[in-house]
Amino acid sequence: MIRKKVLIQDRIRCTGKSFCFIPHRFLTDGFLQSLTRHELALYLFLVLASDKHGLSYYGDKSICSKLGLKEEDYLFARSCLIHKDLIVYDGTLFQVLSLPQSAHKI
């Protein structure tokens, strides 16, 4: 077993006033592997942009610009994340949801 030790003491991350997280299950339960690169980019963006309830309200054009996505790629990724039960979108507001029981298989 590998013993963990801090490699650079003065660069330890700390949770500040604004902090986001992705549950460890995202990696261990196959969610990461189930997403395309556009879906993953959008999901990560929404996690980073959201408040403590998972809510954010960036507009489509702003998201496309920040992620360097074409509109059709963004819309398809958004649709896929909704279908995979990772986010909801009401036309204005996004909510990143708690992870479903299992990852949507490719």
C-alpha cells in the first residue's frame, strides 16, 4: 500500500468561501467513462459554475464561448446529460443533480 504524504506543503488546497465538488462515485461507478468529451466539459463547467444547490444560469452563448464548443455540440451534450439524469434545465436555470444509482452505459 502506498503511503500518502503531501508533496508541496505550501500548495495544499483548502476549501474557501466558494467551493465545488464531484463525488468520488463519479470516478468509481463509471460516470466519468460514460461521458463524451463534450458532455464531460459541460458537466465540469456546470459543477464549477453552480451554487451549493447545484444551480447556475449561464446562457447558451456564454457556455459555448467559455468551452469553445459549437452550438450543436453544446446542445447535444446538454441533451445527453439530461438523458443520463445528471442535470436538469428549465430553459433558463441549470441544476446539477445528485448522481443517479448507476451510470448510463454507452
